[in-house]
Amino acid sequence: MENPTTPEESGHLVDVAPYDADSRYRRVRFRGSGWESLEREEFEPRVRREFPDIDLDDPEQVHWADRPGEWPPWHPGEA
């Protein structure tokens, strides 16, 4: 299979879309669900709610399109 685009096709439980410097969110897709916009603080609790035993450091389970573990900088009060 070439260029998988969904967790079902890729085999990953979680896919994280590319980093967007203009947003405090990253788009995250869970196997069997659609995309969600999550902030850094929401990511791990949300992933663990879906997959309690997931290894967040395992690239076979969590696929980052780029910049693994990073979120764009954001400060309260910014638009």
C-alpha cells in the first residue's frame, strides 16, 4: 500500500497532522474516528481515553507528520 492517509490504512492508532505555526492546535485522528483539533494539554489525556495502554513514544502506534511532540507556541490573549 502506498502513501497511507488514515490510521486504518497506516496501521497507526493515532495520526497527528503537520505542525501549523498559526494555530495553538494540532489536528489528531484516532483509529475509527475523525480528526479533532487538540491543544498540547489535551493530547495525552484524550489519547489515553481512546487507547489506555498506548505507548506514546512508539512510532508504530502514534504517527507524527512532522515535529513529534511539538505544538506551536501560543500565549493566552493572542488571537
